[in-house]
Amino acid sequence: MYELTIFDLLSASLWILIIGIYSYFHYHYNIKQNPYYKYYLYGLSAKLFGGIAFGLIYAYYYEYTGDTFTYYKDIQLITSYLYDEPLAVFKTIFQEVDTFNEDTYHITNQINFFRGADTFMVIRICTLLNFIAFDTYLGSTVILSYLSFLGVWKLFVLFQDYYPEIRYKLAIATLYFPSVVFWGSGILKDSIVIGCMGFILYYLNELILKGKLSFFSWFILISSIYITSQTKAYIIISLLPATALWIIPSLRKRIKNKALKVFIAPVLVVGSFILAFVMINYFSSIFDRFSLDNALSTAKVYQDWHYMDGNFEVSGRGSSYTLGDYEPTVIGVISLIPAGINVTLFRPYIWEIRNVVMGMSAFESLFVLFLTISIIYKTGITQLFKTIVNNPFIQMCVVFSLFFAFAVGFSSYNFGALVRYKIPCIPIYISALFILLHIKEKSNSKNQFRGKKYKKFQKKHARN
């Protein structure tokens, strides 16, 4: 258990006040030109509340303080050297992980998370925030929640730009979905990457598809890609094919010259495959665990550890799950794709609830399952497939969601971890479902309108 102090409450209150005042004026400045800003303050309030709730629950409900306070111990350690050795602190923050520097060794030797680039990126970012949060956990949490919200807000803006008619549904999917708000607001990798992902998709659209070039946009895009690649590289790997399916057809449609359109298509396709190959190899060279052989063997070890002797109750790991026995080969993994996607999007089932966290996750998963079945039923498999194929933006959403869902479902083997790991794909998947339903309803309305016009036409000619 971690004891919060009065300074935590004072720092959090001060930063909520600062962020609230700024956001209030920002909202009033934009609301007249952009009606979608009516969701801004509500979304921000939900995010800040999620961050505070996350900190309080981990401080006073769980006996195990979790990664969040383990991160914060390292953050406090670095901060404690700030006044006496500011240069050493600066060098520590920007030092490569697991390296030796005689000027910083007395600090790095005490840091728990100095061995991995993914975990130390959280330390780097949150140490900088901790400086201005007066060395308090809740103050740092509030600032991180706000920065994460800015990225999530950009994700919402992107979706509502494409489908403004259903922006209230898109706000639910991106800004208000409970697990995304809760797990994406504390001092964790998940809060950082979901914000960065929003920035990446928004600024790809602004820079490449809209052509709104600016140094600031490029800086945010490149910084977000770098931070995400260091923190959770598999998100970038999941985004590569998805964004290619979105951007390439969209660029091709804008080319009016038919000859150039025919020529440019294969160039863009080949170029995207080369880029994807280079990027994946780049990440694999940096993060050895992302190589195929290591990924397969590591996933197998995780499943065996979480599911000893085929019985997680006996092993004492009641939040564990299994996808079934498989061979750690490419063919063996392919056979688990449906199960991996299913466990991420639709499990735990109601009868698998074993604690409060699993209960919340189970009811959310049940909602997602009913929504998915409802849309498949209303749209039909054939029409659903045609809509996805003919819409590059929905293709991006579906491909990323399913690819990512399989990746985390295949590698987690614990519902407690999975509920955090899956939050980057949940807003995009649910938004895609709402968009598909909207397209179907819009098509039905058009058909009804045409039917009424045709009946009027028939009556008119019948009189004549």
C-alpha cells in the first residue's frame, strides 16, 4: 500500500485548477467555430477523474501497489538528486538504458526500470512532469492525464471529421469508455501510448491527406512515433499495415490524371511494403523480443506459466486464461487468430468473473459483443464486407483493431493485464462499429426516400 500525503492532494488540486481554467477559455474560444467542442470539457473531466480514481484505488484498495508506484519510486529517486546534482539528473534522463556512465552510476544503479527502454521511457517522461508537480504522485498523474487526453481528443476530432453526424457516439467510444478512461489515465505506459496513438493518426491525416504542413505538426508526429516505438513497439507495427490501407487509396483518389493514377498505385504499394519491411526490421533489431522466434517461444512460456497443468485455479492465478494448446510455429499461431481476437474484444465472459476488475471488464466486453452481433445482424456479412473493402478509413480501423487484438490476446494470458493492454484498440474498434451502423442506417434512409419518390411517381402517372 502506498501512502498519499496532503501535498499530493494540494498539488493535484492546483493542477486541476490550472488545467481547468486554461481549458475553459480554450473551450469558449473554439466552441463557436467547432460545435464538436461541446464534448471537450466533459471528456477532460472524465480523464482527470479517471487519473485520480486510478491513483486512489491503487494506493488504498490493492495490497500490491502495481507498476504505477514502482515507476513512481524511480521517479522520486531521480527527483531527489535534482537540487544537488541537476546535471547528473539531466544526464540520467537522457542516458541510454543499461549503459554505464560514471557521472550517473550512483543514480542509475538504484533505478528498478533502467534495464528496458520501454519502462524507462515512462520514467523519463514522468520525471519531467514530477519536477513541475512538486514531487507528488497525484500531481504528476493529473498532468499526465491531461497530456494523454490531448492525444485522445485528437483521435475523437479525427473520427468526427469523417463522420460528424454521429459525433456523440464517437465521443462515447473515444472519450468516455470506462476502461479506456481508467487504465489510460494513470502513471503507466498505457496512458502515454494511447495519447501518442491519437496524435499519430490525427497528424498523419493533417499532414499527408489534408496537406496542412507545419513544423509543429511534424514535431508532434515524429515525437509520438518515437515515444510509442520505445514504449510499445508492437503498436507501431500494428499501425503500419492499417495506415497504409487508409492513406494509399485516399491519396490515389485525389490524383485526377488517369495515367498518373495507374502509374502511382503500384509505386505507393511497393513503397509502403518496403517501408513496412524496413521499420519492422528496425524494431526487431532494437527489441530482440519482437523477432518471430522469440515472440513465439515467449508467448508459449507465458501461457505455460499462467496456466500450470491446465488449471489456473490450482496454480493460484485466477485471472489467467488459455487459448488452448498449440505448437510455437507460424501455422500454430495462425490457428489461434480467432481465439486471440475473441479474448481481447469479448472476454472475460460473465461466468469468468473472479474479482471486481474482471467484473467491470466482463460487462464492457459483453456490451462490445452485443454491439458487434447487432451490427452484423443489421448489416449482413456480405454488405458488411463490401462496406469495409470500399472504405479505406474503416479498413484502417478494422485491420488495426483485429491485428492488435490478436497480438495482445495471444501474448497476455492474464485478464488483469489484458484489460490494460487492449485499450489502444478499443476506441478504434467501437468507433468502427458505430460508423458501420451509421452507413447502414444512412443507406436504408436513402432507399426509403427513393421508394417514396417512386411511389409518388407511380401515382402521378396512374392518374394520367
